[in-house]
Amino acid sequence: MVDVALSIGGVVGVLLSAGYVWSEVGRYAAPQVPVTVFNERKVLAAYTVGLFVGVPLAAAYLLLLASLANGGLFGAALFLAGLVVGAEVAQLFLARSRYWGREPALPFYVVSFRAGVGGILALAAVAEYLGAGTALSVTGLATALLTAVTLVALEVAGALLSLRTRPSPAARTGGPLSGGLFAAFAFFLIGLGPTAGTIGAAVAPLVVLGGAIYAYRGRRGLFAEVPPPGEGPLPRSGDRPLPYGRTSPPEDPARQDDGR
């Protein structure tokens, strides 16, 4: 039964995480845009590394759930810290590495990395439910799948929140502290939900999913600001329409001709 649970969890985790990379990161690859704005091999490498890093983080996630279920607050705090800090430190190393960190396309690499982490966390969530030995139910299965989706969304949103950006010379937004606090609250809420029964187990990931979508949409514009290879940085959102990516409309050629 454990092997079956892990297999099903693995399929769900890969479908969710790889599906995100294919659909969201793939928006900025040719032919969706004139020129692919990132290195596809580095995206695949970042995703693969995320799968490996996700293994110990998934163990910390399961131990967090067990600690909260048993009322062990000290252990829960310890595992929560390991889960959050581990992901943030790993992303920081990736962002400062020579292989990934020296390109303007870094936002694509960090979300691919964290999607891989989220895929393994989704595997753990589904396998934990299927391998628990309790009677399966539609409600329980739906909650496990909702939690899996939420974990992937939480990771990719946290990836963008943890990126430092400079919208103006006087201000910075994002950073490991922002991403870490968001992730800590989200994981704690997901872990606390089952202690409130079936309703709590379903409502907690739903609330976190809403917050992750909101945070992700607020930072999604970072993708559209990545310049095509060989070009300088594009202006920040609001200066002019960005020609790359589906999230921004292309410029009107007629407006370019008349100089307006």
C-alpha cells in the first residue's frame, strides 16, 4: 500500500509541478514570444535540483504535521523552521550561483526550482493520506489533492516573494524575510487545519491557496521584465507596454511610426 501511495503521490506531484513550469514558464518561450527569454536547460536543471531538495523538506513537512497533531509545539516550531529556512537558503544559493544567478532570467529559474520542491511536498501530502491506513473518502481525497495544489502554489509564490527587486532607487521589495514569513504562516496554517477536524483540514489549504494566488499575481510581472537574450534590461512595468509574455500587450506599430 505504501508503494502505491508513493506512486500515486509522485504522479500527482510531477503533474502539478511540471505542469506549472510547462504552462507558466513556457509562456515566455518561443513560439509564444518572439525569442525565448531564458535558458531552457537551466530551467530543467533548476526544476530537477528542486526535486532533490524537496525530499528532506518533505520529511520536515510530515514531521511538522505529526508534531501539531500531537500537540508538540516545540517540535512543530523546529520542523517549521527547518522547512522554511531550508527552502530559503537553497534558493539563496541558487540565486547567487554562477550557473543560474548571473542572468536576468533568474525569476524563471527560482520558480522552476521551487516548483520542484512543491512537487515533492505534494507527493508527501497525497502519499500521507493514502498511506495512513484509514478508510478513503471523497472528502479526504479532495482535501489531499487541494493540499497538494496549495503546496505547489505556496512554493512558487514564495519564490517570487523571496526575490529582491528594486522598483525605484529609494525602495526595495521582496527578499528572503518576506518569502520566509509568508511560507511560515502558510505551512503553520496548513498543519493546524486538521486539528480542527474535516472542515479545518479543507478550509486551511483553501485560505493559503487564495493568499498564494494573490501574492503570485502581485509579483508575476517580474517575468515580463526579463529582457530577450542580447538586449539590455526592459523598463519597469508602467513605463511602457512590455513586448514579451502574454501578461502584457504588445506595442502598437502605428504609435511607433508617428512617434507617440
